Amino acid sequence: MNTKDLIGGLLAGAAIGVAIGILLAPKSGRETRQDVANGSRRLTDSLKGSVDESFESLKGKFNVGVDEAVKRGRETANNLGEKVKV
């Protein structure tokens, strides 16, 4: 199981648990709506943080791949230059 699946599962489980807890709690409608709104904000913030972390990780992997491709390209060009010398 990779980290992304684990985080997604934990967030989904947390959201479901919060929703069930809020709906079953003995509170007034106004308090329940406020709790739902607050829970939604927290979930949104948490998801945004996870997406930002995933994006940064992907960006880092992409940059490493580009650097490696440039390095190999330069090595190939240097090797060709040595072979073609007149």
C-alpha cells in the first residue's frame, strides 16, 4: 500500500466518523449545522495540505528526471563529439 492510498483512506474514515458523530449527537439543528461547517473546513484544509505535499513530491521527482535526462544527453553528445573528431 502506498502513502497516498493510506492518507486517502485515513481522511475518508475520519470524515465518515465525524459525520456520524455529528448526526448522532444530541444538539440543536443550529449547533449541528455549525459543527458540519467546521468539520468541512477542517477536512478541506487537511485535503489541501495532502494535495500540496503530493504536488511537491511529484515536482521533485520530475526535476530529478529532467536533470538525469539532461545529464545523459550531455554525456551522449560528448561521446559523439569524441568519435566524430576530424
